[in-house]
Amino acid sequence: MKNKLEIYLLDEAADFLRSLPPLVQRRFLSAFDRTTAGFVGNWFLKLTNMADLWEFRVDGPRNTYRLFAFWHTPDEETTTLIIATHGLDKKTQKTPPSAIERAERLKARYLSENS
């Protein structure tokens, strides 16, 4: 049996999502729905050259918005989680190293508290 897939937002990711314009919030929610339904697309991609870091990506009226995430399956009998750590309003092609470091820190903290 295939595990159920759910999106879970850490506090920083939830705060970021709430701060966005309603149109961008709806686009993120749509990306979450498509992902949990098993669809694959450019709204949820693995970060290049990164071990186990992914990003939800949606376009807004002027910028592209990103939510960093990682996968977590506590055990074989439970739901697989995609944990969103935090977000940013990306104005350039290159992902800032500080954003990646922050995602790694939040991931490590989450895993240490929930494993």
C-alpha cells in the first residue's frame, strides 16, 4: 500500500504564506493539492546539487516565490510528509546560500525533534 502524502508547514513557512498576496497564496495551495494528488510538475522540484532539499515554486504578478521543503517518512506505516521550512521572494535566478543554509538548519531541528 502506498503511503498517503501530506504537506506540513513549519511556522516560518506558514507565516511566509500568510504574508503573500491572495493570488500567490492560492497558487501555492494549488501546487500543494497537485503534489499530494501525485502529479509531477515544475511547481515542485529538487534543488540542483542539494541533498534532499526541494522547493515549491509559483509565479506572482512581479516575482517568483519559493517555499523550501524536504521529505520525511517517520516509518513505513505512516503518512509521508513534505515539510516546508520557509519561503522567499526570489528576484534572481540563483538561490541565496543563506536560504539553503536556513532550510538545512530548520530541517535538522525538525528531524531531531521528530525522529
